[in-house]
Amino acid sequence: MGDIGERAAELAEQLRTAGVAGVVVVWADNNGIPRSRTVPVATLPQVAETGIGVSTVFAIFDTNDGIQYGAPGRETPSGDVRLVPDLDRLTPLAGQPGLAWAPGTQVTVDGSPWPWDQRSLLTSTVDALADRGYSALVGYEMEFAVSAASPDGAVVPAYRGPAYSPHALLEIDGFVTDVLRDAEANGLRIGQLHAEYGPAQVELSLGATDPVRASDEQLLARQTVLAAAARHGLRVSFAPLPSLQMAGNGWHAHTSLWRDGRNLLAGGLDGPDDPAGGAYIAGLLRDLPALAAVTAPSLGSAARLRPGFFAGAYGFWGIENREAPVRYVAGSPMLGDDHANVELKVSDASANPYLALTALLTAGVAGVDEGLTPPPPFASDPGTWTEEERAQAGVVPLPTTQADQEAALLGCERLTAALGEERLGAFLAVRRADAAWGAERDTEDVLAAWRWRY
């Protein structure tokens, strides 16, 4: 047994002593849907060294679990990959005491990188930035709707409001308490949790960390919330838009880019002090239509992009402007200039987090490398302007159809090169399949079908 196997054997014994029977190894597919394999604790030493067998077809699963064989290199169900758990992220689940959790990386049968694996792509992206002196911090704000059990799968708001009030959460007090306790026990740092604006909508924020860990923790947070909801007879919808009658659920990605120990975005209400921070924002803006095709890729994402709903429907940036898809969050005397970051609002649970952050960092850092200058920020909502006013300001809507999103993505060589031919081909194959399926249905029926998928 090698060093990895020996370490896994020690961890397995600790888990066994704690009463844990199995380890759930999780990855995210091209629809943002977590998939998994569960293995007995006793097999962890072997699994850590040789992985778990997984079919190659998961790379081309669409949102309805259809398999799209049209993707280049994925024309048949033949082949096998190995799912290897990350022992550094192994976490006994407080809300599921018999199980532990770990994110997995998919590799080929000889242990080399698999070209369709998303987690290894983000890892290599972060490593390449580190070689050039860059690092990044990422924190997610996660919105979700909490529903009482319903036989027809409808959302039945589990509390009645008022929005942002502690009174609202009294009705789901036990659930909220369990989420906070379980999150802490699972190693998640929750900054805050509150009743959001929408019916029975809750938001929690995760502490900023390195990009790969932030993606892992986004998946772990889902598991934590869902387990707490199940114990209280509740259901949770992470869907970008559970219904046309409801508020959308954004999973806003807050990022900061660092070099030589400095936050390049540091600054106050005038924006970043360093031109490199402005260049990062300019990079995001330049590639925003293509970026949104990866960070908010589903039919539900497109339906969520409604002006006036704090969803970021138009392509612009603003300083502390909550309608801006690219929102600069300023530093302050209380928090310090280094608190400054950029929030990407066109981001939700239907995105694969590893692909999404790869695309985001690629776009932003390219802006820094090229010394781009951002256009002026806007403090108001372009959705309230006339078309002539938007045209004069150069503000256009973000794409809201699969075809337009695909065109934007394929027209951006930076992002297509960053994703790679294999991952891009699989991603587009499932996007096209979803669009074809949705074209035959009303939007509300599509939203209802995917309400509980994420």
C-alpha cells in the first residue's frame, strides 16, 4: 500500500470509530447537477489509490438525464474513467451521521487527466495563474426557495414573510438552526443567512477561499442544506427560477484577484485604486455574453434574466449597483480596502462551478494582461431607460436563448481555448439537447420539470 493508501486507511479507521459507514464521492456534471458514487468506508484505501469506475457518458448527460452521443469523442457508451476522492476535502456529514463526503476528480484508467473532467481543469487554471504570480479568492452567495412538502411538486412557501425579517424565519427556525450547525461541523464558513426578497427564499453566503475549494464547498453546501431540509420535511429548490411567479435564485460569485500579496481590486466608492483592478473588470465585461453562457447556461437561467429583478439582464458594470451583472463591491474604512471584490450576478446553480470559475478567471485575468480600461460604471438600472438611451450608452441585453449564448461562447476564443475542445463539445451538446426539449414546452413547464434537479 502506498502513501495515499496508508493515509486513507488512517482516515477510514477514524471514520469507522465515528460511526461512518460510507463515503459519498461527488462531482458536478455539465448542468450543475451533482452526481456521486458511495463506497463503504472499508474500501477507502483502495478507492483512494485506484478510484471508482464511472461511465464516460456522464460527460454528456443533459438536464433530463438524456445521453447526448453527438459530442466529439463521446459518440458511444464505451470506455471507463476512475473517480478519485480528494482526501484533503474528506468531510464527515453532520446532517447525515452515517456518511462522509468528498469531491472527486475523474482520471483515465492509467491515472492521467481525463479531458472531460472539469475539476482538474480549474485546478490547472489556478496552478497556471500561481506560476505567474496571481491568486484568487472566491465566495458564493447562494439563494434558494424553501418549500413545504407538496404531492404535485409545486413550491409551497414554507414561510410567509416579510422579506428580510427575522419574523419570517421563525416558521422554519429548526431548519435554519440545523443548517448553521451542520455547516460549521462540515467545515463551511457561513458569513450570514437571511430571509430573501422572494417567497420563502433564503440566502446564505460562504466565506471566500481559493477557487477549487470554493467550488467544492458550493457542492458541499447543497448537500448540507438538502439534508437539513429533509429532516424537517421540507424541500429546497436551488433552480435559477423555480417558477415564473417566483424570484430567481442567483448563486453570485464574488471574486478578488491578488498579486504579490495585494488585492488588485482594493479601493472604495470610486472603484479599484490599481488600474489592474479596473482591467480585471474590463476583462469580465468584454467577455460577459460568452462568460454568462457558462456561468448561467440553462433555460431557467435565461428565464431568470428579467430586468428589474436584480438578475443582471444588461451588460454593464456598477459600483454597489445591484442591477449590474458585474458589481464592484467597494472596500470601506470599517472593512478595509482589501475587502473589495467583484460580484458576478449572472451565475446560478445550473452552472458547473469548476467550468464557471475557469471561464471567469480566464476572462478577468486576460483583461489585466492586456491592460484594458473599463467603460464608465452606471449607478441606475438600464432596464428603466429607453432603447435610445441604452444604445447611446452602449448597453445591450445579455443573450437569453441557447442559440445566442452558444454564438457568444463560440465567438470568444479566450474562453473556448480555456475550456478545451472536449469539454466545450460535451457542454454544447447538452445545451443543445436541453434547448430542443424546451422548444416543445411552455416555459413554466420547463421550470417545473427542473425545479428540484440541482
